[in-house]
Amino acid sequence: MSTSTEPAVTMPRSRRSRLTPEREGELYEAVVDLLAEVGYDSLTMDAVAARTHSSKATLYRQWKSKPQLVVTALRRTKPVCLQDINTGSLRGDLREMVLLGGEGRRPEKDAALMRGLAHAAHENPDLQQALRELLILPEIAALDVLLKRAVDRGEIAPDCPAMSYLPHMMCGAFVARPLIDDAPADPDYLLTYVDAVVLPALGA
């Protein structure tokens, strides 16, 4: 059972930000770095305030809770925005997603961070809610748009049963590769995975 004393997450955030985009970006980067260093359970709003030279009152005014701040930071520091990908083919879209996602990233560090966050979410309902509402559901919606374009182009049958499992297939690669092969799910592996597993499953 979680020992976190942070206030419950309240979403969505409707208050207009008082921080500049540059300052928000710096703060998000600092939160992700701190998360990788100490893990979710040991990350505190006091530590974030000290690392970013902010007041704790400012952090709570902007993000309401630790779960909301952490998940928003993860979303805003993602290397790729799925909504911006449209290469004209399903294979091109998936490859672009992999290649952009790998730019400047450290797969081992990212995988360890996400595993730790997933474990923390099992014990922290507020974190789990924030992950779903701020990170997972928007990603699924963007993948649905990507798949709809593929259906409209005739690349996938409209009743293809594997479409609803695309998020599971992509997440599964990140989780399974380190466990089975003791290696990170780097771009080379993921590109092969897309061609060997994802596209055949979709019938593309």
C-alpha cells in the first residue's frame, strides 16, 4: 500500500499556466531526471522545488499533485508526438514513430524508468489514474487515428481484430526485450519487430 502523502490527483488541469514555456520545459526535464535518479516513491515535491529553484506552492498551484506533475513531465518530454506523424503509409508511420522515439534517448534508462513507474502505479491509484488520463489514453487516441488512415488507404481491413492490440504489441516489445534477451528495445530491434510482428498481425 502506498505511503505517499501527496494530495489526490485532480484532472484535467484547467488553470492557465503562469510559467513561460521555456520555464515549464526546464522544470519537466528536471522532474524526469530526478525520477530516473530516485524513483517515483522517493521523489517529493520538496525535492522538485529544490532542484528547479521553485516554491512548492507554485508546483501545487500549477499541477495540484505529484502524480499529475510527474506524468505531465513524462508526456511533455516525449521525443515524438504521434499526432504529428503522417508519412502516407502505415509502415512509414510506425517506422517514423520508432526512429523519432529513439533520437537522443537511452533505451536502458528509459526502460528502467518506465518499469519503476509501472510498479509504483500498482500501489498508487492516483498515479495510475494520471498515467491513464494524461499519457496512455491520448497515445491510444493518436494510434487510433493512425490506424484509421491505414484503413482508409486500404492497408488494413476495417474489421482487423489486431488493431485494438497495437498499443499492447508496442508496449510489449519494451517490456519483453530486456526480460528475455537482457537487451534494450532499441530502434534497430523495434524496426525489425514492426516488420516481423506488428505489420503481419495487422495484415498490412
